[in-house]
Amino acid sequence: MNHEAVAKELAKIRTDATAILPLIDKPEWSQIETAGVAATIAAIYSGFEHIFVQLCANKVRKNDHWHMELLKSAVEERIVPLEMQSVLKEMLAFRHIQRNYYGHELREPEVRKKANEIMTIIEPFEKHISEWLKI
């Protein structure tokens, strides 16, 4: 387990979250802003996943479903609190959509909803993982 790598990922997650904060309260987003927020949400989820890899990857074999299995393993190991599992599962699905479709096909209301959802778990996750790692 690499505490330094986890701390770096947490810092990246905070930086990405800070980047989209000014848009959260903006009444309307351009298509470019919508695509940018969607890409940032995907990057934030990837940051969470990098932490899961650092802490429990040896328990998950890479296959077609390894991303979901990694999240499940992170919950089983209590790296992720059970109450955060559903939001992270939705973010995993959202990242798949964001990566596999053109940004202009993403709709602002859905992206805005996901942005708000992921913002609600960043600070609690950071606190939880710091306690879990005792850092």
C-alpha cells in the first residue's frame, strides 16, 4: 500500500473538483462546459479508481468486468463506505458513457446531476480514507 500515491490521487481529485465548482451554480452551461464537466467527472472517478487499485488491486483480476469488481472489492475491504457505493457505481457507468460517446451527446441536466452527486462524496471519502489508512 502506497500512502504517498493515495495522497497524490486525493490531491488530484480535489484539484479537479475545484475546477468545476464555479460551474455548479451557473444557471446554464454551454456545450463545451457540459463536455468539460463530464470529462472532469470521469477524471474524478478515475482518481477514486486509482486509489482502489493502490489498496486492493491484487484481489481483482483484470477481465471485462474488472472495474465493477474493483469497486465491489473496495466496498468489501471497507475502503469505500457502503453508503457511497451507489454514487460511485453511477459514476463508473457515467465514465463509460462519457468515454464512449461524443461530448456533444451528453446533456447538461444529466451532467449537472452527476457533478452534484460526485461533489457530495469527495470530502467524506477523503476523511474516510485518511482514517482507514491512519494518515
